[in-house]
Amino acid sequence: MSDTHAEDFSAARALVDEYTDIEAKMASAATDPVALRKLGRRYAELGQTVAAYRDWDSLRQDLADARELAEADADFAAEIPALQDAEAQAADKLRKLLIPRDPDDARDVIIEVKAGEGGEESALFAGDLVRMYTRYAERMGWSTEVLSFTDSDLGGFKDIQVAVKAKGTVAPEDGVWAHLKYEGGVHRVQRVPVTESQGRVHTSAAGVFVMPEVDDPGEIEIDPNDLRIDVFRSSGPGGQSVNTTDSAVRITHLPTGIVVSMQNEKSQLQNKEAAMRVLRARLLAEQAAQAEAEANAARLSQVRTVDRSERIRTYNFPENRIADHRTGYKAYNLSNVLDGDLGPVIDSAIVMDEAARLAAVGN
């Protein structure tokens, strides 16, 4: 099988050359952490494809050698069928790896959770979702940092923003965005609220929005003249003031109308830095959505939407049931999922996404 494969995989050979070039650049960029991080991300992104290409190329050469030797010695002909199968499998693996990935897969993320319909019950459910993501992050070896929150009277969250970070440079398939990008949408809960005296099951919802985080501020250029920055006093539940200085910050990006408010840090400077961090992530998400729209293509599969209007999952407490409406996943281990056992649910979205990407390439 093979000489034709050499033509098919010319793109892979170019990636091998790029991989080798990056190795040399990383050695000389040791004193530039921003450049090193960019190079490291691309290096990790290419690693699996380069390894698959080298495996295939080695098998291709072994097969060619076996065919040549078989012309002089029939004993070598017996090796050819097994080598053909191995080379075909290696070629298939390489083809799949050459399917373009989401370029943001290796990025860290910022998750926003907002209470929706359901009042205090929705705010409590938002708190449950945040704990679920935090515990899932712990299982994955990631770190979490609460950037901002507005809590409710009963201990839930009206809204909260949490940064989730991988440790070190990771391959795209292991990235935080590669896993959590499927969480965007409306999450619906069915249970008896703590405020319900008759024991009736109520339905409420919380919205989740996931954004890939910008690790280099220079990646998103923001003109200071495009920003309106307001300062005010931080407030707690019920609107009461929690400090006596104007440390809270609200930043409005005038061209897009995006507004980010931060009030949980003690100083105005810290709140401004946190707000700019979220603003850059939102602008990156906006740029990605714009590029897709201009190319007349939505995300690679429906499971990757971050539209809050889409109901993506139901958490049914009376039945201990979790159901994902995009992938058809259903299980009766809701308590485990809320304790961080989210892997199988996310895996169902990854499998669906990969199938959609393969089908798109096939067409």
C-alpha cells in the first residue's frame, strides 16, 4: 500500500520539519517565557502527529524492504501480509490525527456560571455546578481560581467566574478547553428546593459560558481609548456595602459593548487586572465566533456550542439521573457526577465531536 501514502502524507512531513524547527527555537527562547509558552503549546500540539508519522514511515520502509527481499528469497514474502496490515493501521491513525483540531484545545479556560430562572434555587444549583467543575478539575490535576462572584442569601451564586488551568504545557487532547468547551449552555435541574415546604419537585436552570483564556495579553490588542472604566464600592448579598473604598471596577469595551465587573479583590488595581483578564477571554471568544460566521460554518459539531439558550443537560435529583440532550448520554449516578465524576459525560461529547469532524473530512 504505500507509495501513494507518501504523497498523501506530504502535509505530515511538513509538520515533522516544523516540529524539529520548534525544538531548536525552544532552546534559544529559554529566557522569554511568553515565546516559550507559545512554542511549547505548538510543540505539544504536533507531538502525537509527528510520532504517528514516524511510526508509519518506519513501517512503510519495512514493507518496501520486505517486498524487495521477497523477490530474492520467498521466505520474506510471509512477512508481507502482517506488515501490510500494520502499515495500513498506522496510516489510518495518522490520517485521523491530520484532521484539523480546534486551535484552542490546549488553552486554559474561564468558566462563567449564572443563576437563571428559579430564584434562590437556581443560585444554589449554580453553586452545585461550580463545585462539580472544581472537583472535576482536581481529578484532572488542574488548578482553579475564583476570579469574581456575587453570592445569594442562601449561599449559592447569582454569578461566578472561575479560571481553570492545566499544570505546565499539555498536548491539545489533554487541554482544559478540549474538555470543558462542551459545558456551555443551559443546565437544568429537577429537585425539591430547600424553600419548598410541600415536597414538590421544581425545575430551574443555570447558564454556563466557557471561554478559552488568553495567556499572552499581547495576543488580543485592546486600545485603551476603546475602554470606559468605572469604579464603585463593592457590595455583598442584598446590595450592602462590604468596604468603604471605591475598589470595584467595571470595564466596558465600547466597540463590542462587552461589560466586565470585578469587586472581590481588595484593591482597585487587582480588580482591574482580573477584569482585563476576563475581557481578553471574551474578546478571543468573540473573534472565534466572528471568524466562523464569516466562513459560514458553525462549530465543528453541535455539541460545542456555547449558546446559553440551548438546554444541554438535565440533572434529575429524585431519580439520581444525569442526561445530556446532545449526545444521548444518560446515567443514574448524579451524586457521583456532582462530586466531580464528569469524565464519562464529557467523553460522550468528545466522541460525538470526533465523529462529526471525521464525517466532515470525508465529505
